[in-house]
Amino acid sequence: MKITVVGTGYVGLVSGACLAEVGNDVLCLDLDAEKIRILKDGGIPIHEPGLDQVVARNVAAGRLRFTTNIEDAVRHGTIQFIAVGTPPDEDGSADLKYVLAAARNIGRTMTDYKVVIDKSTVPVGTADKVRAAIADELAKRGVEVPYSVVSNPEFLKEGAAVEDFLRPDRIVVGAEDDQAINLMRALYAPFQRNHEKLVIMDVRSAELTKYAANAMLATRISFMNELAILAEKMGADIEQVRQGIGSDPRIGWHFLYAGCGYGGSCFPKDVKALIKTAADAGQHLKVLQAVEDANDAQKMVLVDKVVARFGADLSGKHFAIWGLAFKPNTDDMREAPSRVIIDELFKRGATLTAYDPVAMDETRRIFGDEPRLSYAERPMQALDGADALVIVTEWKEFRSPDFDAIKAVLKSPVIIDGRNMYATDLPRAAGLEYYGIGRR
Ligand code: UDX
């Protein structure tokens, strides 16, 4: 099939590359000439495991191409994915200007049938706006060209994006006419395995499904984070509680990890946007508002623990930070708890040395030339001259450190771990004070 993907961010680039991988002829459009230049030169503008090989293989096979030319892109695909950004507005609602601009470009140029697919996370009702934008452009041209608008939200996780796209647990498709439904069935046939993955529904339900999924997952995390605080007060251990409840199949194991708050490009933005969508419809989402408030508070938990141990005035204190990205296997710093933690430690007078396997360049870009923040080339190097170690992201390479070596180098024998990476007895056996989230 001939497919155009508009937008080469996480969702667009992964979708385009994986759709090429199963034999489609894919053209990716981005108006950011620099991104397209990098892609044409064989580079990848984001860090995503395995994506570089999939892109390289399909570019070499001639199935995956990149362009900045809107007309070429519209002409190319019968299937037109819109996978552009939907940054939050001032008021938290998703800004649709890029989505609607992409729709207008299609309407302005198309001469034959197109299925226009919203892949970006967009509020309920966006497909109607996309349909109207295309209709408006066709009317301006005085032509009638048939098209369908489909909602096909993407559930991929950063760090596992290629795997998630190639082996999805479900493919949600909101479509309301047979021509579009049949095309979507054909498009996703290569991804069907073992059981029916396509869940076909009406467009508005598909749009809401994406928000429902992310809001539910965020709710689980905030719930566990609040229970972790309670566990500390009660002398219980949230890790044991997690194991005690996860085995109930109605609860399940996933997304029960207490930590220093959720971040990333999806949960914070989508939770806000759903609250706003509901408010616009006259409904106050009480549970979800609490989820957001609890998460904002949770980003301060590590700072509170540092203050509890070292005092409110941290001037002259120096801390090692392990992990900056909002989660492992990505260099994404969007809404990362580390940003709040770094700012708040600065405010109290501390200086920091950070180590992250891939997110240090991105952190440098965000914090600029900041004399209070230096970077280490290796995890242990970050500990030189530090009063304590603060762990913010659970990278695998932090899983089994040499606790004796850590004890020997830190000025105070303190690890404050925002991701509960260790069984509490291990660092303690080495003579370290070990503070986790919700641990005994
Ligand atoms: C999420 C959804 O999982 C994905 O389906 C959707 O398409 C996009 O949003 P992503 O943002 O890539 O994916 O990351 P995810 O792995 O879901 O983690 C989100 C945040 O929650 C991270 O900051 C992570 O540290 C945190 N988290 C996750 C916890 O604090 N505890 C958990 O148990 C799980």
C-alpha cells in the first residue's frame, strides 16, 4: 500500500518505519527541514532502541522515504497518517493547529480518494474538525473528492516503540464507513497474530479510548505513590504490598511501581487534556484531578527526603544524580521528574553531578551553561566529592552497583532512591543509609 505519514516525531517515525517493514511504500513528511536532512543522511533524530536498523533497512529497500514537500506527500499515499505534535495549550487542552494544518494541506492538494488517519493523541471530536477542515479546502477549490477520516490512536511506549508497533496487544480503529474499515483491515493484517487485534469502533469512542488508557495507567501510578507515602508512615513496605496485590489478576502486575512521579510526553499532557475536555463538557473529573495533583506532589518526594536528611539549607552540599530521562531507554526529558528535582535542589543551594546513559546532551540543552550542574562519564564518577547519591531513573546499569565502593566514596553514606531499585538489605549491609519510596 502507498502510505504517507505526516510528522516524523516518535509516533510518526516509528509508524512509518514499521509500516515499511511489512512491505508498504511509505513517504514521511516533515516541515522541519533539519529533521528530514538528518533522516535522509541516515541519522535518527530521536533515541529509540532498534529504530535505526528498521529505518536503515527500509530506506535501503526503497520502501521508506522522507520529504519536506507537501504536494508530493499528499499525492503519494491513499492512506494519510497525521502524526504531528499536539502540544498542550495554556489551559491544558491539546493544541490542534498542526493536526488541522495537516488536514488542510490534504484537502488543498488531493485529487483521489484518501483515508485520513488521526494517529496523534487528539481530543474527542477532532476527527470531525479534520473532516470539516478538508471539506472546507475542497469547497474552496470547488471540487468534490471522496475521503474518510479515521481515528487510530497509538499506544506505543518510548524505549519499546518498535516492538510495541510490530507486536501490538490491540489496534484501535475508529471508522464509520466500509471503504475505510476494509482498508484498515488490510493495512493491519500483517500485525495480526494469534488473536484478533483489531478493535473497530466509532470514531469518538476510539478518540476517548486513548485518553482512557493513559488516564487509567496514570491513576494506578498516583494511587501507588500515595500508598507508598502511607506505607512509610505505617512502617509497611510498598514493594511487598505491590507483590501482594499484583498477583490478583483483576489488578495485575503492570504500572504498580511507586516512584518519584510519572513524566514523559503522554501521561502529564493527556491527563491534563482529559480534565480540560471534561470541564468543557461541564464535568469535573475528580479522580483524575487528584491523580494529577498527587503526581505534582510526588515529583518533590526525593527533594523532601534530601531535606529531611541534610536540612533545608543545602548550600555547600553536592549530590550525585543517577538518571535524568523520564524513564529508561530514552533520552526524552519531557516532564521528567529530574527537572523538578534539579531545580529544587539548586534553589536550596546544592550543586550536582549527573550521569545518564543517553539523556545528558538533552539535559545540557535544557539547562544550558549551568555552573551548578556537571556531568560524569560513568555512574561511579558522578559520586566523586558527593555527599549522597540520588537515583531518579531506573536504568539497568544501576541495578547491581558495588555498594562497598559507593560507601567508600560518598561523604555521607546515603542513597536516596526514587525508583526502589534495590532490596533494602543490600545497601544497608554495606553500611549505607538507604531511603526508597514507601520502604521500611
Ligand atoms: C505511555 C503509555 O504507556 C503508552 O501506551 C502511550 O502510548 C504513551 O504514554 P510512555 O510515556 O512512553 O508511554 O512511558 P511509560 O512506560 O508508560 O511510563 C510513563 C511514566 O510512568 C514514566 O515516567 C514512568 O517512570 C512512570 N511509571 C510507569 C511509574 O512511575 N510507575 C510504573 O509502575 C510505571
